[in-house]
Amino acid sequence: MLALRAELAGIDPSRECDREAERAGLEPSVRRRDPMLARLAVRLAVRPARHDLSAGEFEWVGRPEHCRLAWLRGRFLSRGSLSLAGGRTHLEFVTSPAEAPTLAARLAEAGTSPSWRVRRGRGVVTLKSAETVQLFLRRIGGGPSLLELETRQVARTLRGDLNRVINAESANLARTVIAAGRQLDAIAVLSADGRLERESAPVRTIAAARRETPEATLGELAERLSMHRSTVQRALDRVERLALA
């Protein structure tokens, strides 16, 4: 987050209208407390003010897109924060309650999908989708720092997908082990009382293969015996039913 803020604060608009727009987006009360924003204010030639700039002091309607994005960059630097905790991307602006709906509308016009609410007497405008946050940061000038954020997001997604695959495989393996245990017990019962020998050749062949490879899945047994998986499943189900009879 600090690297991203430093990168955005380091942008030096070439157009005077963009410099004016970013000046309007910055708030004097905030930049007095933040050395980075104070340096930005000096670079943008912001004169000291005795009152906070409000959203209403920037004429949004009729201004070109580059001016609007410059204003949003200033607003993000002075009132925005970004959180990546818990694998979630969360960007929010904390403003006055009166400004929150106006800022949300302007963000929507900039191509994002914001929500807003009043929290403990302050207006809070939020962007939650990782794709939406990345789009917004890219549009206001995010570069290498944004690429790092996107890389981290991809890595988290890949880790999540890998964990889901591993969990699914583990669950499947556990089910296979439990089912194989039941089948081996049933085969032992039928072998002990001679009933297994009275079964058809395919059932006896499948039972023998199960005893030889207790760890094999149904698909692996079917491939080994050159049979359909459904044939193997039905034979082992029959063995279990007979053992319980």
C-alpha cells in the first residue's frame, strides 16, 4: 500500500488542468498530517488553505476524463485506503456523509461498481471486487506497484485452487480407503464360508484384484481388468450385500 501511494503521489501531471484537478482532490487538513502528501502539494503548487476542499469545489460535469481521473487520484491519496487482508481486496474512501453519495456516483462514472454507507458518523465508499479495484488503480495511474498487487492476487487464487484440488483428492482418497476396507471385510466373510466360490467368474476375478491391490480406486481396478467401471462397482456392491445377508 505504501509503495502504491508513493507511486501515485510521484505522478507529475503534464496538463495544468490535471494539476488543478488533483489539487482539488487533495484535502489540506490531510496533507498537513502526511509528509508525502505535503510534498505532493508543494510540487503541485497548492497554496495553503484554511479550510478543507470538498467534493463540490471540483466541477465534475463537463470536465474531460483525464481531469476526472486526476481528481480521483488526489481523492484516493487523501481519503483512500487499500486492504489485502485475508485474501480479499478492499478499497475504501472515508469522507463526510454528504460527500459519500457524490463520490460513489463519480466512481461509478469512472467504470467501477462502488457502494457507500454511513459508518460511525463518516461516509464510507467501498470497492470490493479485486478486478474493480485493479481497474480503478490502473486508471488513476498505478503501474509497477499495481502489477505487484495483481501478481499477489493471482498467486492467492492459484493457492486457493491448489488447496481445493488437494482437499478434493484427499476426500476422494479417504472415501476409497473406507470403501476398500468394507469390500475386503466382505470378501473375507464370503471366502471363509465358501460363498465366494459360488459366484460368477467376473465377481471372483474382481474380488481377487481387490485383495491384491486394496489401495486401488474403482477406475484403476477397471483399467487393470479391462472392464467397465460400472461392472467393477456392481460386483463389489454384490459382495458387500452378500456378506451382510
